[in-house]
Amino acid sequence: MIIFSSIKEFIDSNIKVESFVPTMGNLHEGHLSLIEEAKEKSNKLCVSIYVNENQFTDKEDYNNYPVTLDHDISKLQLKNIDYLLIPKKEDIEKYSVAFNPQLEPKELTSDLCGKYRPGHFLAVMDIIHRFFQIIRPENIILGQKDFQQIQSIRKLVEICKYDINIITSPTIRNKSGLALSSRNALLSDEDKTFACDIYKSLLSAKDQYNNNVSLNEIVNNTKEFFNESNVELEYFSIRDLKTLQPGNDSDLIALIAGFIGKVRLIDNIIIKSD
């Protein structure tokens, strides 16, 4: 594994990257599953570790984000990846051009998580746009847990006409169903047990849909469920799988966000798809 902390050195090395896995570090089995997916589909894999401050609407959330660089490097060495890029903010800005905010697809980025995290998805599109210019990958590998992020990056590829494939990998969960997340490190064992209500509610929504319960009733039932939960529900919604606009009779996905204390968790489940 070759580690680059200098973008100039990375560019000057004239590296050909087939697959790119962007991360903010604090790597867990979810991240490692993306790497396995990438290795199955291609050679020449590049992983980045960069905590993008612009994605955080809450400064305290950014300051509390777990940083475990030495452990991350050890895990990536065991996976035998080709390249690891650990860039600095000023380096990224020097060697790339920002995404034009006038092109932001606000019908997507200002809804769901974007409604509660203004500017988040624009920041995601900007940093991925910059990484695409620097790394020039053939593929990007993304986890399905961050589904709205995936759709935002799809829009980025469409808007900027990038010839880059987006490959999605299933959400990795613990034995209780909790989606793996770097923020789980901020939860106590008791909190992790409480947080399992998030996945339980998604499974229930899918089961209700399969039993012909209306979408509005599913949403209301889910809100009632969280009235008795230790999870503070931020939102629950059922949307069109392809556009993330309000659900109809096409393929559908249920998306949710909630809090355990100050820790925000997200998840989703496809409830109808051909």
C-alpha cells in the first residue's frame, strides 16, 4: 500500500485508479465491505481518508467525530489496497475546482436529511467533485446506508458528465440489525440496544406495505412507535427509489433519521423494487 499525504505527489505519480472508496476514517466493517466489493470488481484501488468539515452543520458534531488514523491504516494494510490518500484541505482546494453551487439539485439536496442539515449534500457533491478531478477513477464504491448521498453523487455525475460508474454495496449491520456507522462509537452498549428500534421500524414498514397498509398509515404507525422509544425521531418518509420524491406506485424506499442523545443515526430499507 502506497500512502500519499501530498496531492501533488499523487498527481505526479500518474496513477491509474480503477475504483475509489471515499471515507472519513474511523473504519469499520461497513467500510471494509466496500473495499472487498471494489477488489472483486477491479484492480488498482484507492481509498481516501478525509474528514470534510463542510459536511457538518454542527461544529460540535465535527469536533466529536472519531479520528483513528493509525488503526485505519493498519486495517487497510491488511486489506492490501493499492493507494491511500490522506489529503489536507488546502491541498485539495489548490489542485481542484469547486462544484458550482448554482447547479445544486435542491429538489434532492434540501429534502429529507438535507432539510435538517442545510448545505450538507452540497458539501458532499463538492468534495466528491474535487476527488474526481484529482483521482480520476473509473468507479466509485458507496454504501447503501447513505442512500441520499448516493443519489446526490449520481446527480453530480450527471451534471458534470463524468464517465464514472457508481457501484453501491449493501448496508452492513450488527447481529441486532443496527447499521454500522462511525458514530456508533459514540454510543454506549445500552444506547446501541435502544438504537435497534430504527431497523425494527424499517422492517415493520416493509411488512406493513406487503400487507397492503397505505403509505400514510405506515408513516403514522411509525411515528407512534417512536413515541414509546428511546430514539428521538427526526423524520421517517417513504419515497420513490430513483428520485427520492414523495412515494407513489413505483419502486419505494423508506428512509429514517433519529437521535440517541446527541448522536444522529440514519438508515433505510427498500420496501418495493423489481
